[in-house]
Amino acid sequence: MEPIPTARLDRTHDKVCDVTTSVVAVMLLFQGVQQAKIENYVDLVKKVGLELRTLLTSVDQLVPHFPPSTHREVEMADKVLSKDMAELVSALKLAERYSNTTLDNEYRKGMLSAAHILAMNAKNLLDVLDHVRIQHPHVKVYFSSSNRS
């Protein structure tokens, strides 16, 4: 299954796109979970959390400039990511708890699954924002990191 490509938009100075890419890139680190030691899991999850926080902060700065009719869709995508991060943290705790048991591999898979869902929903948030940009061209100026305070 291939992810749907993002909209063809000018991404120059687009902080949301940059941070979304960072979240997804950190998710790629989770591919190493199969070989990683349990001690590295916390650092991986922290990186994801920090990148996600940056992404959500960037989005929060944009939403006030959007037409009110678009706020609910953006907020819903935002909430999904917060829930996904909580799921990833839960999966981390289970992986830590069962790392020295025969269930280790299953809980590693659980972390990978949670990370994959978070990455896909980060991409979904970008798609929602792209839809707003396309439907409401006047908001385009707010996507440039050089135009935000």
C-alpha cells in the first residue's frame, strides 16, 4: 500500500511540512527497533514526542488564520496525533516491561505499529492543511516560517 502523495504546493519555508517530514523521519528510526536495545526505546520515543510537539505548535499558530469552517477538521487531526503519541508511550511501557520475556518480539511489533499509525496520521494532518491551503489560497502566506512571529 502506497501513501497518497502530498499536494503539489510551494513548500518553501513551509514549517508544517518540514516538521511533518521530521516526525515521519523519526518514525523511520523505529525500523531499527527490531535490532535496538530496550535502553534506546525511550530516546526514540522522546525524539518522536519532541518533533510531534513542534508540529502541533506550528499547526496551532496557523489555525487562527484559517476560516472558522476549517478549524474543526484541523483540530480533529491534531487530537488524533495526541492520542497516537499516548498510544506510542503505552506501547513503549509494555515493550520495556516484557523485554526480557518470550513476548519481547510481540511488544516490539506493538511499538512499530503505534509508530506507523502516528506517522500516517502526521501525513494526514499535512493533507488536511494542504486542503485548507488549496480551498482558501489567502492563508498560504501563513505557511511560510519567515512570515510567522
